Amino acid sequence: MRRTGPEEAPAVLCLNGGVKRARPGEWSTSVDWLVRRLAPARPRLAFYEVRYRIRSWQHLDECIEDARAALDAVDGGGGRRSRCC
């Protein structure tokens, strides 16, 4: 996971979609593009980009584990997690 923005700021967790065939996780170019545009407009937020271990719908359980681990890291690593929706 990588962060853009202040460490103690409210967190925005950014998760990308997957593909059918199992492939190693990589940084999402679309999430990277989005964060590079949103972060300057929202300087009081911290954007956390998640990179899955395996990026595939066929490995959804692992993707969910990665997302949960990211939430835990934000909670324990200084980012402020707020409840929404």
C-alpha cells in the first residue's frame, strides 16, 4: 500500500478492480491517475492505494484479505478511518 497526503489525515482507501485470469498484483494505473488528480484538490485527505497480492476475481478471498489488511494498517498507522455510508 502507498499513501499520498498527510499521515494523520482522514483516509480514502483506493481499491482497483481485478481480472479473470490470476496475475501478480501491480499498481493500478487508473487508481494512480485518479489519486494524482484528487490529492491536490483534497490536501486534507490521505489517499491509500492498495496493491493486491494476486489480482483476480478467481482469488477474491485473497483480495478481500488484502483490503482488510489495508484497513487495519490505516487504523494502526496513523491514518484516521471514519465510518461512511
